[in-house]
Amino acid sequence: MVFLFTEWSYQSIEVLSLWVRSHFGYFYLYLGLGCVLLLLGIAVSPWGKLKLGKPNEKPEHSLWAWASMLYSTGMGAGILLRAVQEPVFMQQNPPFGSNTTPEVLALEFTFYQWGFTAWAFYGLFALIIGHALFAKHQKVLVSSSIPQKFKGTKRANAVDILAIITTVFGLIAAIGLGTAQITGGLNHVFQSEFGVTITLLLALLISAIAFVSVWLGVDKGIKQISKFNILVTLLLLAFVFVNSNMGDILLSFGKASWHYLMDFVPMSIAVGRYDPGIDFLTDWTFYYWAFWLAWAPFTGIFIARISRGRTLRQMLLGVLIIPSLGTFFWFSVFGTSAFEIIEGWGSYHNEFGSVFSSIFIFFGEYPFSGLLNGITILLLVSFLVTSVDSAVFVLSMFTDKGNPDPQKKHRLIWSIFILLATLALILLGNAKLDIDVLTAVQKLLIITSLPFAFFMVFMAAVFLSGFKGNTQ
């Protein structure tokens, strides 16, 4: 449909995307808060002692490897592209009035949009699918979360098919948009005009590396690239930190984290002075929440798959706290440093306004900027690889009847299909110069997130009703 009736499809997706955010945005806010509170409640309750696997079984992956995989899958390149652009936007356009400085408020609201709520959406799926897989020995399918009487029915199949479609669209959009953003970065760094050919080659390169990774499996492929991603990201973070005002960064990190914790509930329901207004929410928070929801099935299932041997408490607190704290410090380092750069300039003319170029302009203020730019482009590619390989692995589990270690033929078929679909989408986007096709497909995820939002409520209710009294 998108390929045959591009303009009509684009307009329909745009209208439906705005409709979903306008009519269900506040429902998403309440759902997000509910997920955070539910997961915290289960983690600290006696249920938190339940193990995903046999009682004496040790975690399948070390904490370092586990955290690397869940972070690479759940956030990835977004933290690089938004590292400077988003905190600066929030500083220049404060979402609401506050008794703190615009800089601290900017970090606080950025934390809010990348913090506990996003990971709670992922964590809810990880909780329910992980329990179904390792405690009830069911298949790795979204339909494993529904009552037994519905298993094998059209309704159960529809849930799994929707999860597959959403994952496929999300993956195609991620590769297409990600490669376009990398091309934009290359254009800025080299002051050139690399076009669709480079974008297609990048998509081919990323898909090829991801295929090798998923072919090798979790231990030899996905885990190793994820650990590389996080190690290089930490080195990049450390370089910026030690070459910036470390005292101001630590102070901003502490203040923004404190305000985030104190304001989390009222921000989560946009009440009183914490309400940024419907326009701001629609463009930012509702968009983020819908996007996290759309990615929750595949990301949550992958987290469940790699969490064997951990207790529910370890998995849930790990999912909520470890990546959130890492993200908070990341944005504190880049955001606070960007604020000081702007202050040093004396005026601001939206230099950090683009996700394509903001981080490269930022590195221009540091020594070894060429090396930093090269590392950033490498990381953008590598993070995209880990998003693709983990998603292909989950898709392969879906089509291999919920097998947690899917046959390699499924991994090959999905890798080829995703590559061909991505190349077609990039070419279509280049042909339709007046239509942003890649963004349109990305916004399609917002539409598909709506049924999953309702399904999560149903899924959580079924899980809790069947979980009562089970603390062994």
C-alpha cells in the first residue's frame, strides 16, 4: 500500500499518528506511570524472589554482558543523535515553569523522556514473557501472555502477527532512518553531498554485519557487538567528561536526578504546573511513549530471552535502574557541556538544532574532533547493527514457533527480507522527494502502538490474576 499509493499513505499515516497521540496520549501517560509502579511493586514484593529458570541456576550472562545487550537493543543510536540536540532544545524551550534553572529543568525533562517509563514498557513484556518462558516453559511468543483457553485461536495468532508486523516496520524504519542520519553526519563531517548511493551501501553494510551476528547467535555475535558498543560509548563519555567542567556536570547530574525523582509522578500525569500543554506533549512525550510502546514487544522479549538465571527482582530493578542511570549521566555530560559552550558563544542561533549535525558541531569544540567524529559514526553503525540483529533474532523466534534458539534458516530469511525491504524503502523515499517516506513509516509505529497499549493492560491483568500466591 505504501509503495503503490505513497502520497495517500503518507497523508493517512500523518493524520492517524496525530489522532492517536491527541486522543490516547494521556492514556499513554497513565499507562507508563502504572507500568513503573507495577514493576517496582513486583520487584520489592515476595514475587521478586522468583527465578527465571531452575532454583539454583546461575545467570546465563554476566551483569556486564546482560546490561550491554539490553541497552544496545533498547536505546542504541538514539542517545548519540539526541545527546546534545534534546537537552539544548529543552533549555531553549522550557516545557513548564520551575523553581530551578532552565539547564537543570532541561536535563530533568530529558531524563523523564528517556528514563524509567521507557524501560518499564520494555520491562513489562520482559517480565511476562520471561516468566512464561522460563517458569511455565511456554514458547517465546507474545500470545504466551494470554489465558490458556485462547492459545491457538485466531485472537492469539492475531497478537503474534501484529507483533511481527510492528517489529518489521520498526526495523525497516530504524535502518532506513538510521542510515540516512549517518549519511547526514558524513555530509557534515566531510562537507560533502553524499546521496542515496552511500545510504544504500550503509544499509547493505549494516544488514550484512547484523546477519553475521545473528547467525553466530547470542553468545558469539549479539553479545560481543553489544559489549563493544558500550565499551566505546563509555570511553567517548569519559573523554568528554574529563575535558569539560566535571564539577558542574556532577552538580547538574545530582540536581536533575533529584528533581526527576521528586517530580516523577506529577510529570507522569502532566498535572498542574507540570503540564507542558497539549502541543508540547504531542510533539515530544506522546511521541516518545508511543514509540517506546511500539518497540516494547520485540525489545521486552529479547530482554526476557537473555535473562535466564536471574530473579524477577534482579531483572526488573536492573532494567529500570541500570540503563536509566547511564542515560542520565550521558545527557548530563553532553547537555551541561553544550550549555557552557552556548554561554561561551554569547548567543545561540540553533547550531545544535539538528539531530544530524548537533553532536558533530559539539565535538568541534573539543580536541581530536576528527577522531571523535569518526568514533561517533562507527558507533552509530554499530548500535544500529545491534538493533537489527536482536530484532531479527526475535522475528526468527516468532516464525520458528517460539523456539528460543531459532533455526538458522529463519535468521537468513528474515535478514534477506529486512535488507530488501529497507533498500526498497530508501529508494522510494529518494524518488518521492516531496514526501518523507522514512519518517512516515516511523510514524506508522505510533499507530501500531495503540493496540499494544490496550493489550499491555489486559496482559498485566491476566498475569497478576494467575500469579497470586505464587512466591516459590
